[in-house]
Amino acid sequence: MTTAQTSSNLARPQRGLSRWAWIAIVSVVAVVLLVAGTYIGWSTNATRQLARATEAARARGEIVWPDDYVPPVAADGQNAVFYIRRAAACVNANPEDDWKPLESGNEPIALPLRDEEHAAAQRLLAANAAALADLRLAQALPTAAWPTTIRDHIAERSNADFKNLRRLAQLLRVAILTNHQDGNDAEAVEQLGDLLRLADAAGDSPPSAISDLVSVGIQAIAADVCRQIAPDLRVASGSAPATTPTSAPASASASRVNELIQRFLDERHYRAAWSRHAQGERAFSLEMSQVFSSKPLIGPRYRFLQVRLIRLTSALMEAGQAPNLPAGLGIVKGARPDPDSLGLLSALIAGHDRWVTTHFRGLCDRRAAATALAIRTYQIDHGGTRPTNLDQLAPKYLAAVPRDPMAGGDRPLGYDAGTNGPPRLWSVGNNGTDEGGSTKWLRKSPPLSPTIDPWDEREDAVYYLDRQPRPSTNPSEP
């Protein structure tokens, strides 16, 4: 190649990108900028909506995130939790073998206690006299300040307290049944008060669904033992409260029985605890979902889902204050978005319906226990005759006839004084329809070892007013 040719080639302008290539590049850049701008706007909007929803809930005094909950503080001598934990330390020092005669079979012990159960119960109560005294001290204190946080719940550092609460509830169950069988109904009634205080203290623990279920479970034990002792509870006139545990046989005072009825019917703490626990469960769920909401691409979507979760919890809180289960479930379902739209958060609300149902079952147990006590006091005042209908209990024994919280409308608890079958109270139960206090099974194949739990899968939830035979511990027995 000559020098002239080389100079000619250098002087020729290089061919640039084609017009279509430039259009493509500009289009790609524009799309990228559009997507980035849309994402930034989407993310910013999600962050702002989450902040507004959080601020609105906090303005209502609600717990939104775990750090919003600050454990209350109380001096040991004024704190029921101090005495509950001290009682638990005493009980935990007992060998596990001490409990075995009282925990055999599928059913907890019930009246009448068998000889071996009664002997084991006497030994257990003697070994735990100090624990029972501490639980009596706890009953007198209005404050239960647990020094744990919602994050402690998340880290499962509260499991020991839950285990201890259940064990103390079982100790009180044994004590109440034993004292009743031994003729000391004055102490049995006082210990029922101790058990209700223990349930309230569990409800005052850091808010979460687990705390609520533990509290409801302890209240179910209190309602159950109350119904067990009610058929032949000894009640005397006058008022002589037992401030310290005693083993001397004595009838319960009418005034203390009436106070116990009022405590079962006073649902303010029970419903307030529900709202707290719904807020705590929301904080737990929001904390768990943070792993997604902080991701670069899916984060905005999960922040929008967190906003929905905050609003759904407000509906859940409202549901717990509803007059009955159908109304409560209607509130939750009306506020719940399409589960598919919640993505992974749908798992966090899957159990809400069951939780709401358990809440109203607890209310039903409380009202049935109070009504059974009122029927017993009426019976004592009327020569052993029960009322022919519940209206006869108001206003002397009950301010008003309790309504059935499992039924829609304003339906009272069902009652039969013994005209059609055994004397009993009942709720419409799990299926929501009234079969007149029927205990027929809803399932085609009843269990091999049926119980007398009112919440078994039967047509109605039945509470017997006469003591029923205990299920056999021998599968070969009828």
C-alpha cells in the first residue's frame, strides 16, 4: 500500500452507529429510567403508607412494632408476678414422680378422686403449701408486671414462664378438687379465685397469641373445676373470706360465691387482654416479615402487605369485642383481603378464625361456670330445687341471663332443669345451631375414648349440672 493510499484512508470519516441502533439504545435507556423511576416511586409510596399506618395506630395507643411495647415495672412486694414465679420455683423442686398418679390417661383428674389420686394429691399439696400461700398473695395484688418483651417471646425466652403457669394451674386444679372432696369448700372457692388471678396474670404477659392462649387455657381449667364442684358445693350465709390457705372443713360463704360469679362474668380484662395480644401478634408478624420488606426488589410489595396487616389487626381487635362469634368472624372476614394477594403473609393470618373461635369459647366457659354457681345458690335457697328456667335467677343470683357467645343474635344459654334428659346448660357449640342440648357426635366415627369436654365435636356444647361418671381408665371397661 502506497503512502498516498494510507493518507487517503485516514482522512475518510469512520462510519458511525446506524440510526436504528441509536434509537434502540435510547429506548433501552428510557425504559430503564422509567422502570427505575416507577420502582423508586412505588418504593417511596410504600414506605410513606407504612409510616402513616404506623403513626395512626400509635396515635390510638396501639403496639405496632416490638419496640413499642415497654414492660411495666412494679416493686416485688406489689407485683403478682414475683409471687407467681416464687410459687413456680417451689413447685419445680418437686420430683416429677409426684405428679404421675394425677396425670394418667387422656383426661385430667376429676371428681370423685380415686383413692390413689386422693393420696397423691394430699402429698403434693403438703409439699407445695408455700406455693399455694404465694398464689394467695398474688390474688390480692392488682399488678402483674412481667419483665419480658415481645422480642423475648420471639426468641422463645418466655417458654419457661408459660410452662410454669400451666403447672401452677394444674396444682390449683388438684387443690380445689381435693378441698371440695374433703369438705373444705371455703378454701376451694378461694383457690378458684387464685386460679382466675393466675389466668389474668397470664393475660398480662407480653402480648402475643401464645400468651392469650395460655391465659384462655387456664381460665378453661377454672371454669371446668367450678362446674365440677358446683353440683354439691356447700354454701353458708355470711361472709368470712379466707386470707390464708386453710385445711379445716368449712362451707363457702354466700358472699364469696357471689363474688366468684361476678368475677367470671366480668369480661373487661379478658376482652382488653385480647386487644393487647392481637397487637402483640401484629408486632411479631411485622418483625418476621421484615426479612422480605427490606429486599431491594420485593421490598415495596411487602411494605404494602405490612400496611394491610396493620389494618387487618384493627379488625381483629374489633372482632374480639363483638357480642358473639358469628359477628366476630364476620368482622374479620369483611376486612380480610384475598389470601393470594398477601403472598407469604397469608400464613401469618391463617389461624385468625381459630383464634377468634377460641376467644368466644372462653367467654362461653366463663358464663356457663357463673350460671352453674348461680343455679347452685338458688337450689340451696329453695330446698334443693333448681329453677325451671334461667329467668328465675335474675336479678338476685345473676344481674341478667348470660347470652350464648357462640350463637348469632341475642340468644341466651340453653337450660334444662331435667325435664328432657339430665340437668344441663348448653351453647349452640361448634356448628352454631341449637339441637336442644344434644351430645350427638358431629363426626361419623366417634372417638374410642370419648370425654365429657363440652368442646368435643358434638351437636351442642353441653355443661352438665350433675356430676357425670368419669371416663374409665381401663379400655376394656364399658
